[in-house]
Amino acid sequence: MKICIIGKYPPIEGGVSTYTYWLAKALGENGNRVFVVTNANEAGFEYREDILPKEAHKLEPKGVKVYNTSPLNRKFIPSYSPFVATLAGLAIEIVRKEKIDAIYSNYLMPYGIAAYIVKQATGVPWFLDHAGSDITNLFDEPLLNPVFVDLFKKADMVANSRHVYKKLVKPGFIPTYAIAPLSKKEVHYNKIINIHRDFSPESHSLNLFPHFRRFNKKLPVFTFIGKISELKKTFNFVEAASKLPRGKFYLLFITEKGLNLIKLRNFISRYDLTEYSCFLPFQPPWKMPQFICASTCIVAPESQEMPYLPIGTHFSRISLEAMACGRCVLLGEGMAKKGLYSQYKDGKQFLLVDPQDIEDFARKMLRIINHPSLAYKIGKEARMSVEKQFHGLYTESVKGFIKILYATVLKAKA
């Protein structure tokens, strides 16, 4: 198939961007031609991944071509970035030129709205996907809701989720046959992850020696990956680390730039942890296995979404990637109750932490410092569990996604 994807893509950081990259790569490797239309090059510097010029070619794996919007040399009053119009204009051109078979969009703003325009302009079948926050937070905004409802009505196929059933099927906005058909295996298409090639204990481990002042590879490295926020309990993690003996561990942050990073640096300095800490900008998806394998533990202490996001909105892909790489995860109570993590056990596939209980958080970290073999044991068990659960799922997931696109085309022609 010839597929046009409109959505977030590296160097934009985050889970949706990461998913889109691995999806496009998987589709291209399976013989499809994928054309990604994105505004990634216009992302603010705080949330841009650090991609070396020599690695830029990896943005376009086999079968994938990326098209980026660019700033317009025009003034708007009031000032704004016309992403919807530029994404739609670029995509319309690509769809017509390449004779695209199906359009896929993920995230409602601005990508879903842009795809809506492309669908109206070209008539090409459209599969609409969404993230957790836009179908909850944004969907309930009075000024956005009418637009979003119409997006789902006009899409030929809609991603399958409990939020769609609750907000669109039950009220009668869309029929059940507009929901993407999913079998038990295909339901994981939005978690496409190659545990044998891209994420495994055999993945190349990055040398962290250049990133710390005095690095001792025998000491544990606790790594935090993601935005600095109350939701992800970044500062709770630092406060727990402040309770630990100095010179016995390292803290690695792969995170944003800007004001939040300054606040985090100052917070770490207050606890005299600067000498043992390293701050790196967001990294592209293909480099994450290297950093994960260089770490002793990945720290993902998110407890619950409220009051920052509606419940059931956020899912941590990083923890899954860490488990696939055979690394121990310090997992927050809220995340441990979600999805596949709910099938695993504290002390076996991960270490459970309550980020509000700083003393207990610190004790869990101290256990790793005093017993490094514990992290290895948990990581190994996590890898075995993920391997068992995801065996053959990568191939089935890619096939499942293609099946949905074919169903989208057939429904559009009906």
C-alpha cells in the first residue's frame, strides 16, 4: 500500500511521536511505501530530540519518506502558527502526486483536523487515531467538541478504544461498524515494538563515561526519561535520591530543555547531587535502547493522572522498552495498574514505588545500590515475561494495522 501518515514524528519527543516512527518503519520494512507529513522541524527547542547530522538518515528508514512543513514568511494578526493549513496543504499535494491508498492520522490537533481537510479535498480513505489526552481533556472543551465529533463522523475508520465507545458510540455520533476491527493480537498494533531486534538485552550499550565527571561503571545508574512534571514525579525522584549515600550511584536525566530544566538543576544542586547527575536532551527512538541498556534502573514513578490529566489518559511506553531490554523498572503505583503492567508483580518484573512516600522510594533505590544483583534479577524476569507475552506479536501487530487500512479502504468504497 501507499500510506500517508499525518502526525507527530521525530525530532518531536514523546510517546505518540515514538510510536509513529516505529509504525512507519515497520510498515516500510513490510513492503509498503510510507509518506509522513509532519511539523516536526518546527517543534520548540525544549521538546526537540537531539539528532546528530550523521544519523539524520534514520528519520527515513526503508520505504519511508518524510515531508516537513516550514514557517511561512507571512504575518498573522493575532500571531499564530498555521499548522492545520500547512499540514493539509502539504498532505494534499503528496496524496495526489503519489496516488495514496489510505491516510492515517494520530492526535486530533492539528493532525486529525488537517487529515479531515485532506479527506474532503481528495476523497482518499482515512483512518483516524487519537491519543489519551485529546479524547479526554481536549474533547470536552466546548469550542473544540463540535469539530472533534465531526472528525470522527467523517473518518472512514476510527481507532478502537473505550473512550471512543463512551464519548462517540454510546451517544450515537458514530456506529459500531466505524470502529477498527481488532482481534486479541491486533489490539496491540499501537504498541508495535520489535523485542528481538530493536529492544533486547543484546542492544548496544552506550558508554556513559563521557557524560559524568568521574564515572565508575560498577555503580548503579538510575535513569529518568521524559518531561519534567508533577505528573511524572520528577522532583519526587530527586528528593528520594537525596536520602541516599553520596558517591554510591548516578542520576541520568534524558529530558527537556528550557525553564523546567533550570528548575530541576537548581533542585538537584540544593541537595548536593550535581556531581553525580547528568542531563541530556531528548534522544531519537533508535538511540533509546542504548541508553536503557547503559542504565541499571529506569525510573518511571508516575502515580496517577489526576489532577493533571483525566484518569486512564497516560501510558508509559518507556517502561515497556526497559523491560524488553532486560532492565529493572522503578514503577509508580498508578502505572503499575495499567495495561500489561497490571499482569506483572512487584519484586518480580518491576519494583513498585509510591512517589509520595519519599522514605520508601529511597529504600527501594537503596536496595538496588546495596544489592545490584536484584536489579539484574528483576530485569531478567521482566525480559522473560515480555518475550513470552510479545512472542510473534510484532509481526501480527503490523499485519493487523495493514488489515485495518484495507478495511478502511473497503468501507470508503462501500
